[in-house]
Amino acid sequence: MDINVKGKTYKIAWEYFVVPGLLLLLAAVLVLSNFSSVRRSWISLSRGQAKEEIVEELPVKPIESHETETTASEIQQNAETINKQAEISLQKETIDKPARVNINKASMEELMALPYIGEVKAKAIIDYRNSNGPFKSIEELINIKGIGAKTMEKLRPLVTI
């Protein structure tokens, strides 16, 4: 692209005009998007609403000196409510937690209810228990074919002896 300035001709690539133009367009969009409240007021005024109604629509509320004490007590009440809700949810979690499965007494169905234990592994646990006697520790589950260290760690909180 050739540009003539005071009789001199300059060759400038067209990209040097497009990039600044796009940047200016982006800046204009950002500036206009930040003035959305002004635009809303213009639309409201064009519909014939009074200025007082527009001010009432805005979420800004002045803080008076006596409201700060109320706000502090409200914050304290909200904190107490949150603590009570947390205690209730902890109690529900304790109630909802399933009881541990005793691997020395569990039936095949109870063992199959455990995650990562299917019919084959449950039968293998019962066969191991019948041939070697009751489990002396939870770690003996590693001796069962198909139960490795990772599965053992996942089962540890769910089983007991």
C-alpha cells in the first residue's frame, strides 16, 4: 500500500493498518460493555420512567452507622448457622457410612457388595478363609489372587476382621 505524505511516497504493508484497527475496535467494545448501566438508564428514560425509579433499580444501598452493628451480628448468626449445618452434614455422613464388612464372617453377597470385589474374588476369599482358617489381619487379603496392593489400600477402610 502506498501512502503520500508531503510529496513523499511510503510503502507500508496492509497488515500495519488492520492490526491497529482491530485493536481500536476491541477497545471500543470493551469500553461500551463497561457502560451497560448507562445504556440501561438511556433505555429506561426513553420509555418514560422517572429518574427515581431508575435509582431504585440499582443494587447500591448506602450504609448507615447503626447498620454496621446489625451487619456484624448478622455475620455472627450466619457463621453459627453454617457451623450447625456443617455439624448436621457430618452427622449424616457418619450415619450414611456403611458398616465395615467382617471378612472372617461375611457371606459371598456381603463380600460382593464391596467395591472391586466380584463373584470370583468373593469366592476366592471364602475359599482362602476355609482352607487357611480365619484371617489374622486385613493384610492377608494380598494373598488372594486378583487383590494387589492398590486394591488392598482401597478396601482397607471398608473391611475388618
